[in-house]
Amino acid sequence: MSEPQKLEGVVLIHGPAADMLTERQLVSYEKHRESLIDWLAYEGKNPDALEGYAPETFKVYANIICRFHRYVWEREGGFTLDLTHDHANAFLRDHIRSKEYSDSYKHNTKLALLAYFRFKNNEWEPKYVVSSTTTNVQPKSFVEQEERERLRTAVLEYGSVPAYAALSPEERNKWKLELARRFCKPVDQIGQEDWDRANGYKYPSIVFASLDAGLRPIEVGRARTHWINRDNPTLSIPVDESSKNKDNWSVSIRPDTHEYLLRWLEERKLYDKYADTDRLWLTRHGNPYNSSALKLLLTNLREIADIDRDLTWYAIRHSTGTYMAREEGLAAAQSQLRHKRTATTMKYDNVSLKSRRDALDRMG
């Protein structure tokens, strides 16, 4: 019996998978596996830094993902590469309930699925949290109410500089050096525009909008200028994976969040990198935001806010849902977070936009 073909030490097509596919399907799946394994090995851990997982890690992940594919094919009655978040939640749930797998393997299953959906540029928010030491389904961590308010305060300070007129010539030179470093420009080219930019509205608009709407990292990256309703404090966010992509979620935001967004819309016109795009936010290097960039932003904000524990962007999202549900009920939370668990739930959401906006004010 011939040895199975390998890539980076990983079996490319496992026997059980090959047995389920036609020759044409095998060609498609083989190309998919090649791209996936290459990504895991050379980019998966930190795509921005081109840092892959360790060999012992990406081999485990690649094997779990192959099992995931076979699981979906059995459920769907045939080959598909259109694996969804619902598939992932079902696969993880079945592993949690099973006594066949160790706690460590269940934990690796969750991590492998997270990696797979990052590879697909379709970040997944697991319905369950699994630790490496217990099989219990645990509640997700979230940002406490006081911490939410401290993050709002911190971002208003983040990256800001003193008023130009209030500084002595020596202090101005010091701040010019800082702005030259920050914006990668020669000191003698630092002008009033750079001073205004340092005190701009990009970061407040990102953080306030994320606290209100529970924006996923991928949504921060995908956000477009037309999401902002200029007349009312709402965001119109396209429904993910809509076949016609015409429907929108109407998401309430606070009046101050709305004001920061409107000011940012005007400010972004000043920057050349936004000239040919309708993306709402870009990083300093002109790229859409991703998990890594937002993690760095949140780390800096935690220091300013004196929050001495790790937080994730998804913890912000989870806290928005938690407090919205507490204030206005589950239907409001599902609408605010754009959960599509059932079409019926969304149709019978009778909580008004104003009620959800009032809840945001009470939530802090």
C-alpha cells in the first residue's frame, strides 16, 4: 500500500475523505488542503507577521479540520467547501458532549476551527467556550460595566496631544518629534494637519461603535462609510452571507457615538489613503483592521484605563449582548448583535431602536 501524499509533514488527503469523494471533488479538495496547510505553516499564528504555527500544532489542526470536513459532508449528504459557523458550532457541541475525546482534544478542536475560519477570512465566534482542563461549557468572559466606561474614557485620551498654542517652543519640538515618529514623516514636515490628526476621531469612533454594536473584529475591518446613518444614531450593517446582500441590520448607537462617527467621516476626507475606498477605518499602514491590530489597540487602552487583566475584542461584543439582554431582553440582544440563529426570532423582535438606544445609555 502506497504512502499517503504529505505536505509540510501533514497527510494531504486522508483515506476516509478520499473514500467519500469523486475524482473531480478530490481535485478541488486537494487544492483547498494545500492552501490551508501552507497557511497554517507559514501565516496561521500571526498572518500580519507571516508567522505560522509550530509543526506539532498545525499538524493537529490540519487533521481536526479534515475531520470537520467529513462531519459536514455526512450531515449535508455530499461534498461541499462551504462550511458555515453553524456547522462549526454543531461540530464543537458534539465533541463537548462526547466521552470519546479528551479535554485537551476538545480544546484543540475549538482552536483548530477558529484558525480555519480565519483562513477563510470569515471569523467565527464560538457558541461555546471550552477550557483545556474541563468538559463543561463555560460562559464567555466579558467586559464589566465599569470597565466599559473606562475604555470609553481611555480612548478619548489615546494618542492625543496638547493644544499647539498651549505649548512652549521646547514642548512643541518634543511633540513634533513624537508625531514624526508616529506618522513616519520628517520632523520639518509636521504641520497643523498632523496635530489635528493626532487628536482625531478615528479611535473614539472605532471603540464607541464597537461597544455599542458589539462589532466583531472582521466587521471593524469590513465597515463601510454607508453603514452610518447621518440623520439618526443607527448603523445599517449588511446581513452576513445574504445571497442578495440587500438587507441590513438596524443597530442602535448612542448619540455621542453617532457624533464621533460623523466627525470621523469628515476627518477621513483629509487622508489620501481613503481616497479610493469606502472602508470606514484603515490602519496606519492603510490596511483593513484585523484581530491583531485591534488587540494592540485594546492593550494600549487597558494601560490607560488601568484594567489589569487580559481582554479580547470579542469580550467587548459579549458584554454588549449580556447587558442588552439584561436591560431589554434576549430579542433586543439578538438584534443588536445581529445573531441569525433563527429567522423567526428576528421577525418577532419587537424591541424598538429607541429602546435599545436607551439601554445603551444605561449600560455605560
